[in-house]
Amino acid sequence: MAGLPLEAFAQAGASGLEGPARGGCTVDGGMKLCAAGPFVLRFHGADGTLRSLAANSDKEADYLPWRLEGRRQGNGFAHLGDIDFRLKTDGSPRWKDFSSWHAKRPVQELPAVGDVLRQDEITPSLGAGFPLRVRRVWRLAGQDLVLAFSVTNPARHSVQVGGMGFPLVFGNDFTDETLGEAHKHEVFVDPAIARDGGYIQVTRMSGAGPVLLGMPEGRTPLEVYRPLLDVPAEDAGKTDVLAEATPRSQTFEGFYDWMPASAGFAGQEWQKAGSQWNAPTQFTLKPGETRTFSVRFAFAPSVRGIEQTLAAHDRPVAVSLPGYVVPEDLPATLYLQSAQVVRSFSVEPKGALSVSPEGAHGVWQRYRVDGKIWGRARLSITYADGSVQTLSYFVTKPAQTAVADMGRFLFSEQWYQNPSDPFHRSPSIMTYDREAGRIITQDPRVWIAGLSDEGGAGSYVAAAMKELDNPDPQEVAKLEQFATETVVGQLQVASGSTEGGVRKSLFYYDPAQFPAYYNAAENWKTWASWSRQKAADIGRAYNYPHVAIVHWVLYRLARNHTGLVQQHDADWYLHKAAVTMAAMMQQAPYYTQYGLMEGDVFVEILKDLKRENLTAEAQTIESLMKKRETVWKGQRYPYGSEMAWDSTGQPEVYAWLRYFGDTAQAEETRDAILAYDPALPSWGYNGNARRYWDFLYAGKIARIERQIHHYGSALNAVPLFSAFQAQPTDFYMLRVA
């Protein structure tokens, strides 16, 4: 890693800091429109929040939810420029919450002079009993937009601030939009939760630039990135003061709060949630004291230009290679670029990491980071000016040990062997409830207990792929037993006119047949509790790659290892993989119009058919796959899904576009991946291919929540590795992968 060119870390120029002063502002229909530097802005005339933000280079692409302005009116709807507090006055035992959006109240607009675009006294918007005074200023600073809040304590007693946040309300709600419309209008938001080194990046769904950055101005650390939870529309403005009324859904991840202080939450509702990304803080405003908190917004030309733009704004930049997950036997190399000299490092938990300087490399300082203690680790970097940047690492066991442990767990704790199982799931590798310490043999979302979809098939796919890379004879024997006894003949049709068809689920809901089996405490009345007939359906293409992977892995193991696979030869398993692909196109054609999760394995199966000179089968499969690719080649955004938007179809789409030589379309697909797959200084968010609804379908607690542990991140790494191989000077893709 020491030989990588550092210029590859930020491969595009920064947005300029100097430029012409703002243009004029006009009033139109209750909105104040401003052309200011590179920004085109719309401020709400009554409350002064920002409702629309576009680049003057592309005014149709709004970074804020202007499209939904008509439905986001009234109490409970937050906007960029709102603020919230959790406060406690001297002598008060309890915290009290306030927000400027909970119940809409008029603000006092103040004169805007010089570079000020809008200035308001917003104290009235925070409601009765609010003990502070807050002034909000929007101003143009060169080519940047600055949002500043001056918070004053006018009272004779001190006020403790245990929570303060600025809602980050951007255009990431694509409800009621087509995929094409969403790629044109909508954005993704990702955080670097790194205190004074923190920032947010707002990226267009298409992957095209510019990228909007939000950075601390002065000391406004990004301590916590708090989700603004929604409430039913009829309760907006009535219940939780900090709730946000926009309903979360599969098409809307939700909004978040930039919090510079959070100890009032950590000591209450977050008390049992484990440690936060940063140590929670609070502060006290003495009588007459004023503190100002600001966020500076600037454009970076592209995702590859984010870090150079940060550096141009004197923000500290960190690049850890190969990433922020550090096996105990593989040190990371950390590069730091900062206008301030590094004063010290500290690690929490103590001793979890060791950091050793390795000298300078141009404008970068290089350090070796060794993982010492398994688990999460926070590296805090203190600079000469007292600012603190935090980096979030995760230390794992040595890679070989971690993979071996995974195999042992999958083939022991998750190995289900019950010859009397009424659903014929034995033997198999089944989904596991870690909290309860047991295999999940029933769930109203029947696929989770039915070896189906990611919620039910993910475990056996992981088990198969573990053996491909690190085969263990006893584990391979169990995998083969699963394939020949449970997959073929139970999960998959073994023969006849529908040979190769994959059933939707082996588990199903039939209380007449099994009156004593189902847990009465669960709700079995939803669409997800399939009947036996629905579970036996073979028309869901999403289930075919899982089964194909098992056959293909056993083919590879039989082909490459003598005596490891014993029940059938390599050709038998490769044939089963090919039959699975053909059956998918014949029995489950509808969803094949989309890229499928793990579907890029089909490319490898086709290549192996050709290597084995199985010409007839290869030609059949290639012809079937070409029909799919031809459809994608003709689409502007060929990343459709059964969901309104998804991050799991792009890898297979990319693989087939590359296979059939459609390079330009493949590169557009790659850029779309880079829009939702960021490079950030955190093991949780770095390379995290955005998902937030899968807990509804596969989590123990069904809810909308940004997911860190998700198979989509690994899937999307595959096309980025492939793209890097095609363009080996583009180290940004390698870093994200």
C-alpha cells in the first residue's frame, strides 16, 4: 500500500473558494429566490428555512425535497434551517425538548446586508418556555453557503445544553417517482460522524456531480447523526417535540439530525444502546453567554473530488488503507492531511489499536495502525488548534481465523438436522437468532424459516462461499448433504417439465395441517404468511441464484480438489447450476428483467461451461442471458427492482454489460453504485451500499433503519473490484470496494 500514488485519493479538483459575489434575491409567491454564487436557493418567506437548493449548472436537480413542498407543510415537518434542543436549567432535574418545526410559529426577519442572504430571530418558533435566544443567519462566503445559529442565554441562571441538532432535510424521498425520475431529481445523504473532522455528503442518485458537502464551520462537531423518527400524520405537532412528520418507507430512509451535543440523549433513551460513535458531550451557557454553531455547504465536482474539496476548505482528511476493518494480522496504513499539526492520538478502548508514524508523503502524514483487541475502536486525533477528528475502526481476528470461525458456526450452530421436520428442511444451514441462541424454525415471514430469499437463504449462501475459498472436508460433506438431500427434490424441483424450478419457501402457514406447530403469539394474518400453495410457487427469480451458488461451489470444489466432493462428480453439479439458470428463464421470467442479488454468479457459471467445452449448454445459457442484457442496454437506468429503488441489482447488470462488451453502459452503472456506496472514515459507513428497509423483511425487529451489516455492501464491492481491474489507476474504486 505504501506505493499507491496519493493523488489517487482525491482525483478531481476542488470547488473554488473565490468567485463573484451573490446575485440578487427576489420574492415570488411567498418564497425568497436567491442566485448566490454557484447556488440557486428558495427560502420560505414566513419561517426563513431553505426549501430548495440547486446548482446553477443544473437547476433541475434539487438537493432538497422541493418536489414535495406541497405535501410537507404545517406542523411537524422539518426543513433545512430548523433547530432542536434538549435543555435543563439550574435546579431542574429533567431535560426538556424544543424544536422549531414541532408547531409552526412566526419568526422575525431581520435586515440582510452584505453577504447575508437571510437573517431571522427564530426564538419564537421554539415555543413557550424556551429559555434561550436564537438567531439564524444564511450567508454567502465566497462560493460557499453558511448556515449559522447564534445561541444566547439572556437569563440570570445557567442553562445546560444536553442536546442540540440541525435537521438535515435533503431530497432523499423518492415516493411516487419512477426510477428515471428519481435518478434525475433525488439524492443520497451519507455522514462522516467524526466530530470536528465530520461532514455530510449529498450525492445525486445518478452519480453525476456536483456533490454537496456540509462541513463544520468553527467548532460545530458532527458528534451524532440522529435519525428523526416519524409519527402518524394525525399526530404531527401534538406528540414528540423532536419527531418529524414525513412518513418513512421503502422509498424514504428518513431525515437525520446533525448533533454537536448529545449527552442528554445518551443518559436517557440511548442508555442501553451501547456506545455511540463519539463520546457524548454537553455544554453550559452562562448568563449572557453566546455561542455560534455553523455548517458550511460547498460543492465538490464529483465523488472523487470530495476529499480534495475538504482539504481546500482546511478540513482534516483521513484515508485508511485498505479500510477501517483491521484484522489482527493485517495492519492498516493511515494517511492524514490537515492544515493543523497532529498533536496526539488516543484510542478507546485503551490498547485496542496502536498507531506508529511512518513519515511524510507529500502533503500527507503516514501512520501504521495495528489492531490489538477485537471489536470496535475509536481513534481520536487531536490537532494543534485543539480540534478533534475521530475515526471508527473495527478490529477482527486474523482473516483466516475469522473465516474458519464462520464456517464452524454455520455448520454447527446453524446446522439443522431433524428427520421429522414436517417441512422437509433437514438437513440444512438455517437462519439463526443470535439473541435467543437458536435456529429460527418459524416466522410469520415464512421465507426466513423456509430457506428462501436473503432472510432464509443468506446463511447457506455464506456457508457455500466460505467453502469455495477455505474448504474444510467435514463442512464440505455437510454442504453436499444439504445440496443432494434438501435442495434437490425439496427446495428445487428434481425432474420433470419444471426441473430446476426453485420454490419460494419450504416453510409455510397451514394451521389445518399443523394445528399445534405455530406460535400463537405471532401474527400469522399478513401477506407474508404464505400458504402451502403459495410457498410452492417456482415463479420468483430472486431465489434462483442462491441455489445456483450451492451447485456451482460444489462443482468448483470437485473440479479443483481430489476426493473432497464425494456424492457426485464436477460435471453433475455444473449441469445442475446450468439447469437452474435455464429453469429461471422458463419458470420465473418476470423478475429476470432486473438484476438479481448474487446474480453475477451466472456469469461465472457460463464461463465454466465454456471452459469445460459444454458448448450446447453454454450457447443456450448465453442466448438466454443476452436477452436480459439487451433489455438493460436499451434502458437509461437499468437498475430496476421489485422495490421502487434497490442497491442489489446493479452488480449483475454491471457483470453482464461488461461480459457482452457494453462498456459505456457498464460505466454508468458503476457511477450509480458510487453514488450510494461512499468512502467515509468509518468501518460502518465506508463502502456501505445503502439499505434501510430489509429489517422489514429479514430482521428480528421489523423497522426502517439504516443498515450497516448488509449483504448489499459485499455484492456492490464485486463490480467495483472488476471496474478497478479495468481501470487500475482509479484507486477510489478500490478504496470503496
